[in-house]
Amino acid sequence: MSKYENVFVVDDDKIYRFILNNLFRKNNIPVRVNFFENGFEAIQNLKISIQNNFAPDLILLDLNMPVMDGWQFLDEFKILKAAFNLSTEIHLVTSSNDILDLKRAKVYENEITKYYLKPISKEDIYKIFGQ
């Protein structure tokens, strides 16, 4: 049983989304997943989810995306989290191991639960979803 039921995946990499979806399916992780190609789409859908009392339990967030990147998403999420007392966890899943990104992530220590490097592995999925 997964500790998360409703998951947002915010990442513009189609191959990563395909692999992640297969990892969920092959490992019998019972989650409802919504995929978004950028932070703007995700924020808009998060606002709708909040209005419908159905905010995601977990957001897997990339940093480098078009339109609205992960940092901009985190800025918007921070406001929503405070306004609506959200308990949604965010795990960064990114290919960036740049020291500046790691330091910048600490600014969002109240928003970011965990930082994973791509490619995400089966073991990482087990850690995240408690399998």
C-alpha cells in the first residue's frame, strides 16, 4: 500500500514520464498520477484541485522546464501552501547536481521533502512510496 494516493508529476521529459509510469505499473503502486509538462500547467491544476478539496499528496518536480521552471513553481506553491495549509510533499527529481541548485533547494526546505537525481531507480520508487 502506498502512502500516497494522488500524485502530480511535473516534468517535460516524455521518456522520464513513460519510465515512471511503467515503474508504478510494474511495481503495483496504486496511485492516481497526473502528468504536467511544466510548472504553469501544474500550478493551474493544483489550484483547481485545491478548490475541489483534492490536492495531491505528492508532487515529483523537475527543475528545468519551459514556461515555468521548478523554482518558479516552488515560489507559487509556497504561497498556496501557506494560504490553504497544504500538506502536499514535494520531491525534486532532477538531472541537476549543480551545487548552486543544491544550495538553492535549502531555501525551500519547508516545501521540499527530498532531492533525487535522475534517472530515478526502482529503489528510489520504493523509498518514496514505501513499498
